[in-house]
Amino acid sequence: NVHADFNRNLKYKLDRRVNTFVYMNNDWPDSYGGHLELWGRDMKSCYQKILPVMGRFVVFSSTDFSYHGHPQPQTCPEDRLRRSMALYYYTNGRPDEECLDGDCRGKSHSTLFYQPSVLLLPN
């Protein structure tokens, strides 16, 4: 599921601005999958795949088009879990260019899920 996170904490009326993840997975080979994928604004290409290995710290901005997620299923053994800790940074207000319609004033949304539109070329 690739998505852009909800943009506003309604209880405190603060805007979500930064996402961070710390991965806590010993001996996690590439073959297990579970990569965090960061996608472009047009949802046509994944520009970064991040393997969730022990101690890896990922930081990225949280805008209405900071598309990220795990579109490929994990292939790890059933007794293994992909572990991470997520932390978020909030501010009072955000620049209009971080919103889809260019106007952030008091507008909130829940998580926005998208299906990547990857062009598959014939073999």
C-alpha cells in the first residue's frame, strides 16, 4: 500500500511535517522484502527502496504528496516480524506548496491511498 499520511492532528490542531522510522531488524536480507518505498509525486516511479535493517534511520517530509509504503509483500519466514519505531514532528501551520491544491488553511485529510501507475515495458 502506497500512501500519503494524514496531514493534521485534529485534537491539537497541528500539521504533520516530518516522518521518521528507526528499523530494528537483525539479519534482514534483501530477499525478505519489506522495503520502504518512496514514490514520486506523479506516482509513476519509486525513487528509493530502503531495506529495513537494524539501526537504519529514515527521515522524510510529510506533505500531501509524500507517497511511501510497502507495495510488495514481505517474503520473510512466518516467525520473523519487520520491526520499526515511527516518530513524527508537528508544527502549527505549513507552507501552501505542501498541499495538493496549494492551499493548506485548516484543511485536513485522512491517509490518502494510491495504486502506483508503473509503466511495464514488454520483455
